[in-house]
Amino acid sequence: MENKTLYVLSAKQISVQQPLSEEWMTQPVLYQTPYNRCIDPSFKDYVSPIEARRMGKILKRAIATSREALTASGLTEVDALITGTGYGCLENTELFLDALTTEGEQLLKPTHFMQSTHNTISSLVAIQMKNHGYNATYAHKGISFDSAMYDAVLQMRLGKINSALVGGHDELTENFYHILKKGGMMGHDDEMCAEAAVSVVIGSQGSNSLCKLVDFKILHQPTIEKLKNITTKYKADYILTGISGNHSKDEAYLAEAKELFSGAALLKYKHLFGESFTSSGLGFYVAAHCLKEGKIPAHLFVDPTDKTDRKPANILVFNRSDGTNYSLALLEA
């Protein structure tokens, strides 16, 4: 398998920050509430009103970010569409189940059922973009986006594809948020929870790319020694962590990051974008745009005293999910 140079050609997001823009770098939207939904753009430029009536929000967001990412990449089409989602189309799932419990099995709307499956997202994006290439969906909770990106990287290094649009999409209804909070999975301490829609285009050619994708790894239950053996090879200047405000998780997360990356400045992003099952996709997006702009906003530093105006040469996105699954994405200017 050839370890060829890969490039991040574009990355677009719809989140609790201003959609389809990078205003968060200079004028971030700050939240004091623990549960927040996306700030949605006008979708009329991406789907017709007739089509939009039958689509859930997660589908419209996926189409909008995918179209914008493809346009920004300079490509007319990609060889693969790969999506990561923690729980898929939750709103349509809830609508279908609510109707099932109140009306029985007699008058159910087929649209809610058809659009409740996880792979609806990637399939609909392919239909809208008339893409007939490789299409896959990964639903692996906190490493869903990472699994999708890893698939794309492997396919490109094997020479099977030359470009891929990788998406990370999750919606969070109020009912489901309270279920997750009650189960201890989200929303504790100062953790802000939100939704995520991010689309990234990677390719083997990158004349006008955001940055290079040097390496990408996923590890399951690695020992600290194995993590050290891998991370010592990276020599990263900045480490983008996924600390979220959940103190019990963040304490172990930060301790591990400091042990693995002594001397590197630690960064954060979930205080701006929120915790979700595919928030690591937003971390990838944040790192790519920081490298493109050649600066790291002051509000991303975990320790304000680490702040520097030095132009970043590389950023390692260090995702830790449930303390068992890790992903490492090394991005270089």
C-alpha cells in the first residue's frame, strides 16, 4: 500500500456557529445553555421547496455542506461518498415511532420510515449529486466520522480512488438529548451538546488545498506504550483535543494528552461547536482551516498562556471516544 501524499481540498460545516463560514475564527457564537441545535442557512439554494418538504434537517444539511465542499474543492465530482453518523436521522425515526405508537400500523407515512435509516444520508447526497461511485456509511458512535475518513484514506492509498467526499452528520432532538443525559452519555458539568454537519473533500492532487493529510490512524484500546510509540513519530506543534466540559472525562483526556505530547500546545474546539457523535469531524475541519489561514485563534487554546502568533506548521487532531477508541489525524500546512 503506497503512503502517498493526500490533501484536504475543502471543508464546510453547519453547526451552532455561523453556517458555511469561518466566522468562528474571529467572532465565535458563545453558548451558556447545555443543549443547542444548528444555525441553519437557507436551503433553497440547494434543494427545491418541494423536495425540502419531504426531507429532515439532517438531510438538507448534508446536501448543503456536500455541495459547498465540492464547489470549494475545485472538482466537478468525487470518486467516493463516505459518511459517518452516530445515530442517523433521529427526527424521522422519532416521527415514525411516535406514529406507530399512537396510530398503530395502519396509517404510517412511508417517507418517515425510508428516511430513518442511517445510510439515507449518503444515498441521498449521491442522488442529488448524480454520483455513482463508491458509497458507504459508518455508524460507530464517537468515531463514526473517523471511520469514514479512515476508509477514504485506505481507498486512496490502495489506488482505488483519487478523491472522496467524507461527511460527518448528526442531529440531536430534545427528547434524545434528555435520554442521553439520563444515561450518563452527554450533558454533564459544563458540557455543551449540539448537532454537527461537516463535509470534507480529500484528494491526491492539491494545488489549492487547505492543507496536507499526512497520516490518519484509528486505535482500539491501545496501551499507553503503544500510543507513545506512535505519537513520538509525529512531532506536532499543536494538539487539537476533544475536551468538552465533562470534567470526569476531560481530566483523564488532558492527563493523557499532556503525557503523550509534552511540549506541544493543547487546543480545544467543543466549547464552540458542542459535543456530538461526529464532533471529531468538526475538529478536523477546525484544524484544516487554522492551517490554511496560518493562525490559531486565541479562544482555541486550552491554556491561555500557550497563546502564540507563530504560524502553525502542523496540527494533530487527537480524538478519544469513551476512553477506548482513538483516532489520530496529522495535518500539515
